[in-house]
Amino acid sequence: MTAAARMARMFSEEGKCFDVAIDHGFFNEYGFLSSIENMKQAVETVVKANPDCIQLSLGQAKHLQQIPGKSKPGLVLRTDAANIYGSELPHFLFSEVIDNAVEHAVRLDAVAVCVNLLLLPNQPELHYQCVKNIAKLKSECERYGMVLMVEPLVMLPNDQKGGYIVDGDIRKIMPLVRQAAELGADVIKADPCDNVEEYHRVIEVASGVPVLVRGGGRASDEEIVERTVKLMEQGASGIVYGRNVIQHPQPARMTEALMGIVHKGHSAETALAVLNGGNVSHV
């Protein structure tokens, strides 16, 4: 079956998408729970801001899909739990996909499933596990017409920076993004690089697969807005932000501001005006 129908629900007519990730509780880290202790409330807050998609785990997807009415964001189902996000890595690392992930996604009326492609220093077994996960999910996605979103994630050594710090080296990001495309990703959720002005190279190496850029850790309003504008100018098809939305004091306004950048080409100045309560509906 083709995934075209679900891709059409996920992306705008112009091929753009803003996915708000609220799947952080899946990873068993206390620090990830900030602002999402009450998941029902967190999901309802984001839904009211009307992004294109919301990324949730199997156990929390109900908070989105039980909301009545036809007008709500599409569900992106996170399929794998990993233990690589702490300040100290355990001696045994894993990224485990839930059983019958794509069947769960179909039952929940998801538009896509999301799975990691992890590259940690000196952890080839973990990378191998991720490649196997993707290969298996690809076959199931083809069978059911489900969109496969692959998340290439290059991380720095924990002994240098502490837990879950991404490596912005474009020379490492590019080959991993290309591997995601080679493995059959329909959508790629990738890290930004250190020099955002070079991000067109990541877009090119993705070989036509839409690239949604990750937000990563919390940043200032000015930094996240200006970076998003530059990434869209570089050819990104959209963004997948989590903590920079849900941990923001005004998550609905932040969503509206970012939606303006992604879908309307708003400038950083316009987006910050929205974030500060301004009305730019005429733009």
C-alpha cells in the first residue's frame, strides 16, 4: 500500500510540516518530564494551537485521538524506547521497538511512525540494532501504507558533554541522513548542524526525502526563532520541536509563531511579535 494518503495529511499543499514532539516520557529520564507531568493538559494545550502533527508514545496517544471532532493534528507514533539520554551511559545500551508497532499505528489512526537511527561514539552494536529496527519497520510500513519517519541522531561522547548532547558536525550528520534515506525513510527528522548556512547540503544528501529539523534542548526565543527561519530558507520541509514548545511559558504562542515561519515564511521579527502577543493575521 502507498503512504501517499498519510503524507498528504501530514504535510501542507506546499509540502511543509510542524510536528510537536511530546514523547519524552518514553525515555525514563526525570529531566524530560518538565512541563509534561500532566499529559492530558499538555496535549490539549498544543492541540489548541493547531500544529500539523503531535508526536506521542503508544501509551499517551489516547490523549490526542480521544479528542472529539475532525480538526486535530495528525498523530506521529514514537515506536522505540532507548536508554541513551542520561548524563552517564549504562553499560548496556538499547533502542527497543514496541511489538507490532505499525499495527498499533494503524489502529490509532497515526499518520506516521518515528524510529531512531542512533550513532554514538564507540557503540556499533546500538547502531546495528537501529538499522535492524528500521529495516523491519520499513517492511511493515510498506504493507500498511504507513509513513516511516527516521530520526538520525549523532551524539557527542558523554564524558565530554554529559547526557544527550548532539554532535553538530555536518560531516557526521550528512552520511547518517543519507543512510536513513537509503534505508527507505519517507521523512527524515534530523539535527541542525553547527553552521546553519550549510544545511542545504543535508537537504541535498537526503535525495528528495523531506527533512524535518529537530529542535533539541531549550534555547532562547530569539535563538530558536532565528534558527528556524534560516533552516526553512536552507530548504527544510519543516521542524519537529518538543521542549522548545512544551517547556515554553506560552506554548500556544510559540506554536503559532513557529507555524507562521514554517507555513507562511514569516521573518524572525514577525514570529517574535506573535510570541509576544502581537496580531499578525494580516500577514
